[in-house]
Amino acid sequence: MQGAALRAAGIDATYVARDVLPDALAATVAELRAQNCAGNVTIPHKQTMTALCDRVTDAASAAGAVNTFWMEDGALVGDNTDIAGFDAAARSLIDVTGSEPAAPLHVALIGAGGAAAAVAIATRSWHDARLTMWTRRPDAATEFTQRFAHARAAESLRSAVRDADLVVNATPIGLHDDALPLPVDALGANAAVLDLVYRAGETALVRAARARGLRASDGMAMLVEQGAAAFARWFGVEPDRSVMWEALGRRAPEEERAE
């Protein structure tokens, strides 16, 4: 995806993947710093990366997670483009403003990690949005709701998604198999589902939600949008999103809606 964007922009740079174990992250970042590199970090390194940067943006500080980095005047800078990525992905699926001020959007969030924090930050800028979250870890739920005032913890997974306008899976469940992060029969008849996991053939959650006639999308739109935001950070220009989607073997959501 990023390689296609680089070629389309005529930028002489390469984007490569590196598999880094947690205990090797600090040494790898030091190596990349010495080489004046820029790049992304993903699960499970986003939160640890914040401490390895010389400074972070307000977005990364609020999220407590870094997914994008670059060198600037000799300093390693960290940012969180997942926030903008999620916001764009959600807006491609639903109207985030809500139908009227008296009926604010109800968002159900599954998870409490770095991706979940990005969701919380994005949704607090939506018009009076309510955020109900659920995680298996009570301590994580307490910490999350303390960080984000508009979020409340649900007593159960089913109660979290009940009557939600948008249900977001921010856990890795479904990444490697067809496990479901939530019971699909618990979703309301008008709910939309955004699974931040992405994989070939989409996730079991997306397929099951669509089988019920619900609007559903995987994390590919968020992947593209956070990547585009990172690209703009690195080079100061917007990438060609159409070639990014093409590189992923998908079409942009607006192209599918046009049909």
C-alpha cells in the first residue's frame, strides 16, 4: 500500500516490513533513528513506542499510543494517525453527526487497548456521542473510563452492544481465525458494525453482520486512512488513495457505494 503511494508520488523511498519482538523494540528503534528512518509501528508496540520517542503529538499523548514516527531536527517524533483513520472509516459507514441533537449517536466499543483509545478520542469530537465500552479486564475498564469522560463501562458484552448505533471491535479477535468478538444476535436491527481487524476475505464478524442485513465494514478503510495520514506527515503531501486501495486488492468505499 505505501509502496504504491510512494511510486505514484515519484518519491525515491522504500517501505518495508520488519517483524520485531517486544524485547528487541528499543534496539530496533535506535537503529532506525540512526538511519534517519520514518515508519509505522503496530500491535503490540504502539503503547511502548511512546516512551521511545523524544516527543509525541497531542493526539499520540491523548491516546497513549504511537503508530507513526519520523525524524525531525534530530528528534524522533511520534504521532497517532489511527484517530483520523478511524474517524474516516466510521464516516464512510454511518452519519456520525446523529439524526438530531436529541438523539446522539450511541457507540459500543469492544476493547481497551491502543486502537480503542483512538476510537474514544475520535468519538468525543462527534456531536454528543455516547460511548459504552466493554473489556474482559475490570481494571482496564476502570482506567479507560477515567481517561475518557464520555465513556462508561458496561456490565456485560451484550449490554454494551444493546441499542448501539455503531459497534466497534477494537480487539485482535478474528485476525487469525473465524472467532467472533461478540454475539451477533445481540446486535440491534439498525446497528452498523466496524471491525478494526482486517484480513483476506474480511472477518467472520463482518460476514455475519451482513448476513443479518446490517451495514458492516472491516478495518481496511482505517488502514488506508491512517496510512494516508502517516504519508502526509512524512512527506508533506497527500498520497493517491486510489492506488493504495488498488494495492490492497480492494476498491474504495465511495466507489462501491457509487454502484
